[in-house]
Amino acid sequence: MNPWFSITLIGTPEIWLIISGIFLLSYLIMRGRMDAETRQRVKKFCFVYIVGVWITVCLIMGMKAAFSIERPCVPCGIEMVDCNPYCLSDNSFPSGHAAIIFAVFSSFYINLRKKWFTPFFLVPFLVAVSRYFLVVHYMVDIVFGTFIGTFVPIIVLILYEKKF
């Protein structure tokens, strides 16, 4: 198996959507057991993470439908000649894996606001690069997905702090 494929799996959107549900359920179960300050911090994190991840996924899906740009690869199907086993059959622009993993890590970063977390951005960087090395995205797809994933949680945080 290609090592880039193992890395790209970390950015699978469905996994992070499921985790958002786990975070929400955990918060709802545990909120009565937290002191007010902790509850507020966890609520803020859950809001930014869950809303940020879901908005990112919706934006990506909408943009893939709107722009309809084919991938630089041929998905394997009935014809197995010159196909890429890592190629998905949906559109290319923008990269959903890059967007979602940057949304996840940006959500953690803006809530933690700790310098020690910065090196962990190597993970989303590697996931984004893996999409290029697996030849399933153009570089512009990856850059735009990274941009969306980085800034959607920041916008969600700004709106949360303004109480919209």
C-alpha cells in the first residue's frame, strides 16, 4: 500500500463528521458535571469545531457541484486500464480532505491558542500534500481546500464571540 494513502485517510471527511457528533454527545452528557468556566470553554470549542467542520463540508460539496472540474486521474471501475486506485469519482475542486483536516486543526488551534500546538500542523500539511502525491488533485484544489479549512473556523469563532 502506498504510504501517502495511509496519510490521506487521516483527512477523510466522514471520520471528522462522526467525531463532531461524538463531541456534541459528550458535551451534552458532561456539561452538568463541569464548572462554569470549563463548560464555557468546552462549549466554545464544540461550537467552533462542529459548526466549522459542517460548514466546511457543505462548502466543499457545493463547490464541487458548482465547478465540476474533473480529477487529474481516472477512477478504477469497469475498465481497469490506466486507472488510479486512489481516485474518487467525484469532482476535483476543491480538495475536501485538505479542507476538512485544516478545519479540524484550525478549530483546535484557535481554541487552545498554545504555541506548542503549532508543530501539529504538520499533520494537515502532510494530508494535503498526500492528495497531490496520490495524483487525485491539482495543486490549486489543495491550496483552495487548505484556505477554506483554515478560515471557516476563524469566521465561526468571530461570529460566536459576537453572539450571532
